[in-house]
Amino acid sequence: MCREAGGRDNVSPAQTGYENQNVKGMSQYQLQKLCRAVNSDPAARERFQTEQDAFVGEFDLTAAERKALADMDIDALYDLGVHPLLLRPFTIIAGVSQEDYLAALNPGG
Amino acid sequence: MPVVFAAGVSHAPGSTAWTELAPSDQKDAIYDGYARVADDLAASGAESVVIFSSEHWTNFFFDHMPAFCVGRADHYDGPVEPWLRVERTRVPGDAALAAELLSALYAEGVDPSYSDEMELDHGTMVPIHFLLGGRMKPVVPIIFNTLSEPMPSPDSCFRFGEAVGAALAKSARKVALIATGGLSHAPGERRHGVIDGDFDAEFLDNLANRRHDALRALTHERMTQAGGGTHECRAWIALAGAVPDWSGETVVYEAVVPWATGFGLMEFRPAA
């Protein structure tokens, strides 16, 4: 029996976000380091909210990663390899409900 | 002294942060269960509480990811999450017990990391809130990597738990043991919200019947299939190793869809 709140259960385990860490590049490390700082460090959280460009500029990110952050593009951040247990708290802090989070991750689904 | 109390419990952040979303019958069952288990813990005479829990990127990151880390501080602050609706507080730590435990483990060739400064997140603060709230005891948090591959196998966790149980038995301290995490859930994944009731029922049944071989043989792939958060069940497997002669009794199991978690609460007692 599987119960769900709108999530989809037909995703292969290889796409859960736990595995892609094994092959990450340095910028993926930096992107996750930024998310982790915002999640757990009040000073970093305030800087991300009040001077986002300067704060993000301190991390060695690709243009795609910077754009995904600027747009708060949850689907893109997921595909860029932000671990699900970093991404969900990161979006909770940004005020994203569970419903909106799932909708963002499953466009059209 | 052998462990005097043992329980396993989920630490679903929804149980404090999104209480209003859950059906009232499920909430009543869960909060009543917590109250009964908290009373049992208080009545056990435990002086300190060892908590097996899971890392959530609070103390560790890809710069350093220990398989097991024993907290050796005399206090811990938490929770780190401003949205958890648990008041940030200072939890006393039992640094002496942690040091004693570490010495005993290293003497046996079991070598976890240790830390004199850790913060607590929902993984420890939710069970502390419900099981120790108002009756606080000093804690020793032991944090497992259940986030990032590779992570310790269920068999490795069982053996680690065996070593912790043996080490605690040598201490003069009366210790309560809490394992926390799981059950099936997929937090933050595209599958967020999926609950694998079949996995949860079989897992609890194996704990109830001390089927340790089945617990040790659980595969990483099966846990991943039940949701990435299901890896946290490793803490419960370690608890089974720490009290191998005790059987689990399910106090409550509820698949709480708004909390996106198969919520389990199980108390362990010496097998009759």
C-alpha cells in the first residue's frame, strides 16, 4: 500500500537525489553549501534575504545555478543536484508550501 | 548497567510544525502514544538518555561526513530550524557518559567520530520535546549518516548498536535509549509524500519479533525504494542491536499524509 500527498511514486530510485552526489562537480558542492548556510545559519539567512547578489557572489557557481537561485526555480535546483533534504528546508524558509513544492517539482504532472 | 528503557520513534517535523494539517484521529493516537511512552521513560529510573538519530545537514556536510558521531558536549542548543515551532532551548548533555562510552567503544575497536560542539535539529528536538519535555534529562546524541552515499549498512548499524549496548552495560549510569527516524518517507524528493505502508509494517513486525537477521539484511535499495528518509530506520536497527533480548511493541503507527511520513512509535521490553 502506498499513500501519497500528490507526489509521484514512479520515479526510479536512481533519481531520488541521494545518488547524484557521488559524481558532483565543485559547483554543485558550492550550491549546496549555500543552501545549507541559509538553512542553518541565521546570519547567512538574513544576507540571502537582504543582499542576495552579494551573498550568492561569494560562492563559485555556474550561470545556471545563479539563475536557478535568483528565480527560486525549485525544479531547476533539484535537477542541478541540490540534495532533497537541503532543498525542502531551503524552500520552507522561502515560504513555499508542501503543495507548491510538489507542483514545482512535477510541472504538468 | 544494562539499558533501562528503549523506544523507537519517528521525528516527523510535521508533528510540531504542521500539527493542524493532520486528521485529528491520527494526531490523538500519536500524542496519546507519546504521553504514555514519556511516562514509561520517567518511571524507568533512567538518569541519562542516549539518542540514536540521523544527520540532516545540521552538523555535517560534504566537507566531513562521519558514519557515526557521538556528542560529548555538556550542553546542546536547538532546534536550528526557525519553522519547527519548538522553542529554542539549551538541552543538558552527559559529557561524562559520552566519554565513558567512547572509551569503551574504542577499547573494542569500534571507532566513531566524536564532537564537543553540536547543534540539535528536529531529528533530536522533536523526540526530546515529546518524551522529555518538562522532565529533561541529560542526553548523549549519536548521529548517523543516513543522508549521503556511502552510508553505514543496516548490518554495520546493528553491530554498532551491539557495541553501544555492551559499553553502556559497563557504566554505572542508568540509561534510556531512543532511536529516532523514519519510517518510510521521501522528504524533499519528487516522490515527497509517498508512504510505503508495506515496508513499515514489515519493519515493525521484524522488530517486534526480534528477526535480527532480516533487519541486518535489509538492502539499501529497498530502503531507497520506500523513500530516501527511510534510510533513517538504521537508528532503529542499531537499537535492536543494543537491546538484542528486547522485543518491540508498536504503540502507534499512522501513515500521516500531510506530514508525508509513516509515523511509528515502538517501546521495547525484555522478551518474556
